[in-house]
Amino acid sequence: MSRVPAHWLIKRLRSVWRRWSLWGMLVALVVAMLVTLVWLAGRYEASVVQDQLERDAADAVADIRSALARNVLSLQALQSGSSDAVLWESQAQALLRERREIVRIEWRTPTMRLQAFANSPFHAIAWTSDARAEPHSETTLACTNARRLSGPAYSSSYFQPHGDGMGSELIELCLPPSATDRRGSYLVATYSLQGLLTEMVGKGLTRRQEVSFTEADGTRLALVGAARRSAYLFSARQLLDLPGTTMLLRMDGWHAAPSLFPNVLTALVTAMSIALVTVLVVLVRDNRRRLQAERDLGDAFAFRKAMEDSLVTGLRARDLQGRITYVNPAFCEMVGFSAQELLGQSTNAPYWPPELAEEYWRRQAVRLAGNAPPREGFESVFMRKDGTRFPVLIIEAPLINAVGQHTGWMSAFIDISEQRRVEELSRASQERLQATARLAMVGEMASLLSHELNQPLAAISSYATGSLNLLEQARDADDTHLRADLDEVRTAIGRVAQQAERAGRVIKSVHDFVRRRDQAREAVPAQELLGDVLPLVNLQARKLGVRVEVEVEPDLPPAHCDRVMIEQVLLNLARNAMQAMDDPSIRQRTLQIRVRRAAFNAHSAWLEFTLIDGGVGIDEDTARRLFTPFFTTRAEGMGLGLSLCRTVVEQHGGFLGHRAHHPRGTVFTFTLPAAPQEGPD
């Protein structure tokens, strides 16, 4: 027979010892758990019994306090009753027969002299009237407290002997004279502590435990009830606080020792512990493999979660019925709703705009039916939680599970609002470039026109000057009618020369403006600015039936400006105002032109020019684009007048704006700097 190697035997013994030691530790832990549960159950049962006893004691105190309050009301009714002693005694006897806890009722004068009394027929007590009227008796002290408190007052308990050699613990209740009592008498009721417990404590409480009044040191004054004696004593104490005194109510109860399984919870936990030990043998076999699988699953879930959280693309999964089953944080941040608010939604998603909900529902029904090709991208509009809309690009694909079944749809969402904003900026930039190109062409045309028109305007001025010279020579003729006609012709040709010279200045100013040259500015009085443009304004006003009113504030400083350009601004604004009133429905057509001080201080002064019309007004859409180059509301307009007017005013450092005029019409206002005033040397 071969011998077993010693090292193998030692290794085997160590393995067996390790295995059985683990099982022994497990059994010890289970036993310790069972013992602990049984002990805790016993403690719990004891705490339940103690809590119930505390509640019973509190209920007993509440019952006594309520009964005493009812007795006070009955005694007050007796006190305010008849003043006849015989009738009073009969009423007191009736009350004593009804309230057995009261052993005596007395009617005493303000000097504590006994005037009438009634004794309970249920108690045989030897009363000493003289002793009760002494200054230091419990009755006198109770009445003194009642007078001080202006309400019922109780005395401390005292021992009163019976005629048979026994005695009772009593307390006194004294009612002070009421406000309507002319006699000023006291009503004294004597309570038996034993009667209080017997009559005022519920019978159910006295059947289960002992109820007693005790002194502070534990001496019992009165006792009712008889509890079954057993191993465990439970006791509860409650204070009965009365006006003038405080008594201690004690309630004692006995309870049997807890059994091995005192409640269903302990038995259930014990059975579960035994079942746990039974199935533990089976669970140990695959515990390691399950733990490894859980670790692998946790790693995979953490990897997928990190991947989803790092995405800026929103993801949403829906089942075959269209209910949302998954959303990633990027999608929640995109629409502003939490995952709890989105999961389970199907018919009306909260991120659908209400005006597009029906269209989206039809489109979703088509996709859920499987008629849409997979991975097809399309654009849509979603609504955030705050109500703002934003465009998204949606790409959807079928959701296939591990066994190849189609379980729903997976959608990817890309917020393209930034892309749209960039596209809009690019488009606006292109439009601005095109507008700039058109302005450049207009500038070139203006330069060309100013260059080409200078020569004919100079020729017109020369011919007009020559004609005036010839007319001056013919003025010496003798014919009076001829000289009158020549004067009219001279006036007309003078006007032609004046306007030709003015047109030349306008073209020169436009040429300088286009070439960005500094205009020559001078001090021009407001009256002169208006005087140069009013003839042309009045000419058009007569055609349109418009009455022109001019109001200039006196003592205005001259404006520091380019006369020609500001005259063009005034002329352009006046023409626009008169054309706004060219409507058959407008009967009162008045153009008001006002000039006043806008601001004045030691360092600067400004003039404000205001033109008020009673036309059709300007709507909000037109107001937003009013000063945009090439925007016009008239078919024959070029859309450059108001834009150039604002540019001219802003080059002077002023501001051109407009507002609505009530009840109708528009008010255009622009400001110009005043010429600096030279101070005295």
C-alpha cells in the first residue's frame, strides 16, 4: 500500500479546513442574526407595550380633565341658581346623585362661613365644619386661589377620616363669586380621588391595568383596577395639571415574557435565513461567472455612456408604436426638456411646434409604417421648452436587436441653426457687396454726370449773362411797353441764371460727396436756408394743394453746415412729406416746418429742424427699411434720397429720425450744429 505524500496531505487538510471554516463562519453569522432578531423582536414588543401604556395614561388624564371641566360648568350653573337655601340643597343633592365622584358641596359666604351644604349619599364621611373654615385649611386656601385667579381653583389633596375608622384622600374645588352674583358667595365642591379614578377613567383601562394617584415619592393616594401579575412590569406616569395644584397619575401593567417567535416578522426572517443557507450552495457555483459578466456589462455600459455623453449629436430611440424609449443628454440639452419629460411620448412630442404638429404626425406615421428609406436625412423645425424654434437635420435608421428583430427606430439630430446663421450672414454680406457695387456705380455715374453737366450749365449761365447784357442795352429805348416786357424777360432770365448757378453748386457738392472730399461749411442762418428752398417747395405745394406753415424760433444762432447739401436735405424731406399727402381721402393738407434750439450750453449748441405732414403715415415694415439704399415705395423712385439725407446729416454730426404723428402723418426731425459764437476780447 503506497504512502500519501505529506505535503499533499497538508495541502488537502488546509483546503478542507478553509472550506469548512467558511461554512462555520456562515452558520455562526446566521445563528447570531437569528438570536439578534429574537432579542430585537422582544425589545420591540416591550416598546409597543410601553407605548400603548403611555397612550392609555394620556387618555386617562384627558378623560379626567374633560370630566372636571364638565363638572365646573354644572357647579357654575348651581352657583348662579336660586338663593333659597332649601331649593339650593335639593339641586345640590340631585347633582351629587348624578356625579358620584363629588362627596360634598358647600355654599359659603365671603367670610367663609358655611351657609348651606349637601353630602353625597354614597359616601359616609365625618365632616368637621369648623376645621374647614380655618385660615390655613385646604378649603380656605382653594378659595383664596380662586379669588386671585378669578376662576375655579383646586386645593392639594388631604386625608379625611370616615366614621368607620377608614379614610379617603380628598381635594377641594372652589368657585369664586361670579360677576352677576350679588351675594358674593363661594361654591366649594369636594372630590374623592378614588371617585375620580372610578367614575372618570374608562372601564377598559382599569380592567387591563392598575390606575392610581401617587405622591412624588411613589406613595399611592388612590387606586383602582386589578392587573394580572406576571414577570414584566410596565409603568407610565402622566401629570394632571389643574388650577392651583398638580397631581401625578400612574398606570401599571404586567406583560408576559416574549415567546421564541413573538411576531410574524421574526418567523419570516428566520425562514428566509434558512432558505438562504439552502440556496447558497447553488449560488456559489456560478457567483464568480455572474460577477465577471456584471463587470463586463458595467464596463460596456460605462463605455457606451461616456461615448453618448461626449456626442454633440442628439440621439432618440422609438419603439414600433412611436413611443420614445431613449434620449441622450445632447438631445435633452438641444430641446430643453429632461429625459423624464420625453420618455413615453408618442402622439404629440413636446418639442413639436403646435402649428406643425399635424404635419409631423403624418410624417411619423409614414416612417413608422416602414415606407421611408433608411438613413435618409431631412430638415425639420423643433421647439425648445422656452418656445424658441430652431432648425434640425434628422437622420433615421431602423433599430435591430441582437436576434435580428426590428424593434424600433434610431434617430440622430444635428442642430443646424448656427449653419443657417452663417449662411444668412453670408447672404447678407453678398447683398451688402452688391449694394456697395451699385453705390459705386451710382458714384461713377454721379461723377460722370457732374463732369458732363458742368459745361452745358456753364454755357447756360454764359448765355443768360449775355442776354442780360443785351437787354440792358435795349433798356434805353423809348417804347414804354417794350421796356416793361424787357424787364419781365430780364427777371426770368435772371432766375434761369440763378438756378443754373445753383444746379452747378449741387452737382459740385454731389461730386465732392462721392469723392469723399470735405465740404465747405459756413455759418448760415436758418431763415436763409428756408428762403432758398421755399420757392421750390411752394411751387410743388400749389400743384398738390398743400398749405406750408413755417415757424422759426427767434434769436437762433446760424447753423454751421454745407448750405447746398442741407438745402437738398430740406427740399427732399419737404417733397416726400407733400407726396405722402397726395391722397384724395386727405382734405386738410398742411406741411409744418419748424426750427428751434435743440440744445445749448457753454460748449455746444444745436438746431432742430422738424417737418410735420398729415399723410398716410409709415407702417412698421417700411419703417425698418426706410433708410436702406435702393428701397422705395414709389415706382418712379430710386431709393437713394433718404439714405443720402441721413448720410449728409450724420456727416455734419447730427441725427435724422422719424416718428408717428397723431392723429395721422409722420414727423421727420434732424439736427445741425450751430456756428460757434465769438466771445468779446
